[in-house]
Amino acid sequence: MAKLGGGFLLLLVLAALLPVPGFGAVKRYVPATPEQIETELLDRINQERERLGRKPLSPHPLLQEIARSHSAKMAAEGNLSHFFPGWPSPVDKLRQGNACFLTHAENIASSPTPFAEFIHAALMDSILHRINILDGRMLQAGIGVCQAGNHYYVSEEFAAIIDCPSPDKVMALIENDLCRWYRGEFNSMPVILVEARSMANVSAQQFLINNPIAFEPFAERKMHGITVCFNEIETILAELKKEIKSGGIKAMAVGVAWGRNMSFPGGAYSVSLLLFE
């Protein structure tokens, strides 16, 4: 059989793209753009979550910025990695963006094709990536895709970013909740010692930087206290109520500080409760 010459092959290609009577023009394949891949990946993630009765993830601009930046870094380095020397981590970037968050996770992938269906299937086949995709604690996501030649680098950032009320608002919330609870439990109402709030605030701030104030020296004044550090107000209230469950106090003061430390990179409230018998 004779080999096809270059000119004849070109005619065959052109003929394939010409309209065919009764069939219309043959459609040319157009690869998905990185933005289209990002959108489809988030849609597929939320479909998986909805099948399990979990809330869909909302797109978040900061997370998408982090994801796109990380994918661009992987493309520039030609390497699939969560960490690069001198390159800030996603948690660092969340902190730089002044985000208050409860948790964070990251999936990364690379693909020789722009098909979101295949990229998503490969991530779901990996147990650790699947856990991140289906994690019920997560509230938002950002997807970043970067094309380098015929290769695609993908980053999926997941987080639970929350609103953080000011320490003054949290202090008022805690005082009101504790007073209502105390009255219901012990049929009396403790006095709020406004003048002792400054001491409580100092205690909360010191605890946040791992330099807690010892309350033992104040025991002779019939005063004791507790300081806790958590990023959820409900947990803080539960711990404070344990301290005063026996009742018998006449007054109290609450101090609140907010900040980040090794235990809570996403931010947490440090709360000191001073109790006066």
C-alpha cells in the first residue's frame, strides 16, 4: 500500500472539517480553560458532599487566591508539592489575609489532561484527598488551576472561615450568658465587677502568650479564677460553667483577648473568669 503523501493527508484533514450534507460542520475540540476546570471541580466536590448529606462548600475569594498562587508556584517549579523553601504555606497566607478560621486542608494534583472529571476521580480515589473533600467541618473552598504547556497543576483549598466578634462583644456575650445560667441554676444573680475587668483582661492576654497568671495568691481574698483558650464560644462557656457549677459566688469579672498561637493558628479567644465569694 502506498504511503499517504503530506499534500493528500492535508486534503483529508480539510475535508473532515468541511460541512457534510445532512450532518452540519464537524465541531472542533476546544480544551477547557483553567477557570472552567476550577468551576467544574468545585461543582463535582459539592455533588459528592450533597450525596452524603453534607453542606456544599461556598467559593471563597481568599482561598481561591491562595489556590491559584500555589498552583502557579508548582507550575513554575515543575514540581507537585505542598511546601517550597521560602514559600508561605496556605495557613500563613490565611493569617496574612487576617482570616479567622477553625480548620484548613489542602489537596494538590497534576494532570496531563484538562478534564475535571478525571482529575476529580483521581483525588477521590485517594483516601486522604477524599477525606478533605468530604470533611463536614469545612465551610468554604477555593480551587486554583495553572496550565504549564500541556500539563495542569491543581490546588484545592478547604477551610472553615468564621466571623470573629471583637473581644468586647465576646466579653458581653459571656457575661450575659453566665448570669442567665447562674440565675437559673442557683436562683441568684452575681454582681459584675467592672473594676476587675482590667485584671481579667491582663490574665487573658498573658495566657494567650503562654505566660499565665497564677490565681493562688488571691485565694486569701476569697477570689479564684480560670482561664481557657478556644476558638468556639460554646466550648468556652461550657468550660467556665464547670468552674462555677458549685455556686456560692457573689461577684465575677470576665476578660477576653483574641490572638493566634501554635495551638490555634486560625485565631482563638483567651477568656479569664474571676470569681469572688
